[in-house]
Amino acid sequence: MKDRGPDLLTRIMDMLRADIDIPITDEQWRSIERAMRQKWGGKHYSVPGMSKKLAEARNIKISKDYKGGVSVPDIMLKYGLSRAGVYKALNKTGNEPA
């Protein structure tokens, strides 16, 4: 079986460990992760996407950035999108990327 890297819970736990400023021991982290895996492990959940209204507002900002001379790679970084995602946003606002 191909190794797919860390699962979503591992990634979330890593982000939390890096970003919160609360003294928690490694054993406490492992305990939290075990509890979460016991409660939700093996179940399939979805993470809903952005609402249509928020997506439209984001696309307008992307369009303004692009028209203002911001490069596609910089827009990708700013909004956390792939190149295809930026082009889709631009197309939805009537812009033809160069």
C-alpha cells in the first residue's frame, strides 16, 4: 500500500502544537489525539467549502489584485489556491488571465 503521509487529524494536531501557546506535555497531546481517534476514527466526515457569497467576494478580491498587477503565483500564495483555482476565480469574474 502506498504511503499517503499524515492523515488529517495528525496535520491538525501538528498545527495546534505549533500555534497555541499553552504548556501541554507530549503525553497530554497523545491523550488528546487518542481520544479524538476513539470518538471519530474510521468515520467519514466532510469539510464544507466556502459559501457562494464568500467565494464571490474572494473572487472579486482576486480579480482586483490581478488587475492591479499582482502575479498569479503571488495570488496563489495570498489566497491558498492552486493555479487552476486562481484561473477559475478570474474566469468567474470575467477576466482572461494572460
